[in-house]
Amino acid sequence: MIQLNEVKFGYTRNRFIYDGLSLTLPPGTIFGLLGPNGAGKSTLLRLMAGLLFPKQGTVRVNQHTPGNRKPAFLEDVFLLPEEFYVPPVSIRTFVKSNAPFYPRFGHTQFAGYLAEFGLPDTQKLSELSYGQKKKVLIGFGLATNTALLLLDEPTNGLDIPSKSQFRRLVAGAAHEHRTIIISTHQVRDLETLIDPIVILGEKPNGSIGVVLNASVESITDRLWFGLVPDLTGLPPILHSERVVVGYAVVTENRPDELTDYRSGRLDLERLYNAVQAHPARIQQLFSLETQPYAHS
């Protein structure tokens, strides 16, 4: 269980990214963390990992306070940042040096990932492409078998086949005792993988809060994603965009008459746009007891 209660944090004295952020994430699922540029997604992951410390409020991961940096916590969390450095050593040496910090590290599991990636463990990390380096670190993170795995923009730098490979490997490494949080801008890369979905937005005071924290089932129960020939006669529209066959829309509920309408599955990009355009209404629909939000 991850719990943030009334967290206040900023990098400068006069501006806070978070000012009263509260969020609860139950264990055993793959969360998607979405938000606009500058919304502090990476900051939030670092607060959970104990690399940053709240000015006020509390952060708890299971029974631990991350900022205390206790060994029992550190051996059970792995953060893959968006920007990273790899030493000029072989993959084998890297694993030999770092795996001992994670008591449940699966050497056979990691070897399987390397085989999947087509990378020998004698290969020097510094000689790999950016995408290959990222694959090694993703595989290492999955093989740590930590209770909390934090991935910041993990599909950046991966080609299309590698993104499919990433989704399959992450889904295979997930289980009821592990929480995986993926921060991403590449929503279409991950919409079949992440559930529940957390979307951040800006409050009127300029700080960031949670606009949506809901399961895919809950989202599709309250919102309708579809294709329509025109915009007349629809329930309240939260987002619409012109497409070849008419309009792709997100509405507050399912239209009564479906003769000329085509239902679609959850579309994360359109959901995100709807949330950013109508944050206050989204809060009402999903009963989030938080402050009102400004329009983007």
C-alpha cells in the first residue's frame, strides 16, 4: 500500500509542485501515472523512492517511510529514471555489482530477459544504443522482484517491436504482491497494460493534484468512447476530435440511440484530453473529494 497524505513539496521556496497532495494506491497492480509536462510525475516517483523528502505531509510505502532510507525499504524498491547513467562495464559485471542489493534478484530470470533482447552478458553497457541500455535496465528492474517497481517513461527510446516486448515482459512479471507504477507520456504504448489510471492536473493555485484515480472498469462504466457521424443529440461531451468517419468522442454516458454510433474501447489519449479539459467535472463523476481544478 502506498499512501501520500497532504504532501507539500517544491524545489524552490516560493513555488510548490504539490501543496496538499493525497493519494492511495493499493498493492498488486500496474498503475499508469499520466499528467502534463511539468506536473511532477518524476518528482512523485522520487518521493515514493525516498530520493526526495516532503516539506510537509507523509509518504508511506507499506510499513516504511521512504525518506528514512532504511535497508529493508531500499532492497524492496527499484526506480528506473527517464535519464540514467550506465558505467563502462559489461552487463555481467553490472549485475554482479548491483544484484546483491536485492535479495530476491532472479539471475535466471534476468538471463531470460537478455536472451529475449538478444544481448550477451559480455556486452559492454557503454557500447549499447540508448534503447538497448534501457532494455537491460528494464530487465534488471523486473528481475529485482521488488515489491515496488517505479518506471519513468520506460518506452522512450524503444522501437515498436520492443514496446510490444516491454508490455509482455512487464505483464509477466506482475503479481499480487508487487506494485508497478509507470509514468508515461506515451499513452498509446501502454493502454492495454496499465490499470488503474492516475491522472494529475493543475489546481487554481498552480500546484498539482490528482484529478482521476480509477480502474479501467470504473472509467468505462461512467464514460463512453465512440465514433459518431456528428455531434448532435449526444450526452454531455467531454472531448471530441474530427476523424475520417466523423468524430471520436468521450461523453459522460452512453448515448440512448446507438443506430448511427460505433462504440469503442477505452482510448487513453482521448481520456487524458477529456480530463485536462474538464477536471472539475471528472472529479464530480468519480467522486474525488479534492479541490476544484482549473481548465488547462
